[in-house]
Amino acid sequence: MLKEPKSMKELRYHTFRDIGDGEARVWVFKRTCSECKKALMSKPRNKKGKTKVRSKIYVCPECEHSIPKKEYEADLVANVKYTCPECKHKGEIQVPFKRKKIKGIKTLRIKCEKCDSNIDITKKLKQPKKKKK
Ligand SMILES: [Zn+2]
Ligand SMILES: [Zn+2]
């Protein structure tokens, strides 16, 4: 059984997607600080409390230990609960959270453990903002 998040604050990434006749839910936990093991590491915040999304580091709010973004993101684990669009099998798996470009879109590809078909969970595309007239 996969560990379910208690709150969204624990998560680095979360999505729920319809895929054909199936669906997939993906969640990725934030990493616990390797130094103090007391807190979850996240991107630093500015003085107003807003996350600096472009920051190249992740910091621990307890001990201020920081690691580069690349290192932090290199071994995140994706928890996936899915209903296979092909065979309707309901499965749960853990895979490295690494998205590959498939047809130009960053995609997390998993395989149904029953029928072996690919289940592609694409990165949500940002809706283009409507231009003000
Ligand atoms: Zn720490
Ligand atoms: Zn299947």
C-alpha cells in the first residue's frame, strides 16, 4: 500500500488525471531534511511568505540546511494510483519521478502491471492567458 499524504503541505507535486477510460493520481512527497530529519525541505520563501518558485535551492525551515534543486529533484519518488485505460486494472506503483518528453510534452510514463500498456501522465499544460482588450 502506498503512503497517503496527510496534507497537501507534505507534497511536492500532486495531480489527478483522466486518461482515456482510466485515471491516475500521482503524488510526490517532499524530501525530509537529511541533516535534522525534523522538517520537509521546500523552496525558500521571500519576506512576504511567498515561495520563490525559481529558486535553485531547497531549504529546511528548521535548520536552514540547503541542497541544490538538481540534487533534491534527482531522487524524488512518484506514488501512482491508477485505473488502466486498457484493461481497467486498478493498481498502485512507485516509480522515480522523472518525466520524459513524449511528443513534446513532459510525461511520466508508467506501465500497467497487468496488461503492460503504457499509461502516460502528461504535465498539465498551462492555459494561455486571455488577453485583455
Ligand atoms: Zn533540517
Ligand atoms: Zn492494463
